[in-house]
Amino acid sequence: MSQELGPLLKQINDRMQAAADEGMAKRDLTLAQARVLGFLKRSGGQATQKDIEVHLAVSHPTVVGIVARMEKKGFIVCHPDSTDRRNKIVCLTQKAVEISDQIKAGIANAEAWLLRGFTDDETAQLKYLLERLLSNISLPLAP
């Protein structure tokens, strides 16, 4: 009994997100908030709110909500951009920096768990095929 690709990918994504959210809840974070922390860390500890929107590929109101909740929890601080007051600069706090290595290790463990039983060649092939699928999404649909 073969399942169509779309629903299968959706089920995989939903289960991965639920597991990640469960793991992040132990640190008072959601998966989306952890992704923001990772992006900020890779960006030298700060970025504009607009950069976060682009990175997460979500709307402005969504990022505003994520950032507000993270600031309330003490993971980030925000201040206006001195070169463009319409932009907010979002910066990691020491609290976020201290748990970022734990989050990175947790993600590595989760990926290893997900790929358990796969050979290195199978893992490489899977990543290659998923990247091809992702690139196809940007192409127009056939009539």
C-alpha cells in the first residue's frame, strides 16, 4: 500500500515538529524560537527583524509575535536600528547564548535518531533527493 508523496512528507514534518517542540519545551522554547536563536547565533548574535522574517520565510506579524514572546522570556533584547528606525535589531542575551550549545547538541541527537539505521550513503542520497524536491517547488506547476 503506497502513500502519495505529499501526505507522507506532511506526516514526517508534523511528527518532527511535534518531537522538536516537546524537546524545546524543556528549555521554555518552541521550535520556531529555537530556529531564531540559531539564526541569531550564526549571524554574530544579532539581526534585524526583517532578516528573521526572510530566514524563517514567515510573515511580519508572525515574527513580531515570536520576537515578543522570546523577549518576554529573556532570550533576546530588541532596540531600534539607528540607521533605519523602522527596523528592529534583535540581539541574543546571555541566557540564550548559554543554552545555544545545548540546543545544537539536541538537534544533532534528534537528527541521528531520525536517521538511525541509514548508511552514510543513504543519508547523503536522502539529503540530495530532498534538496531536489525543494528546488522543484520553486518551479511553476505544469498545466
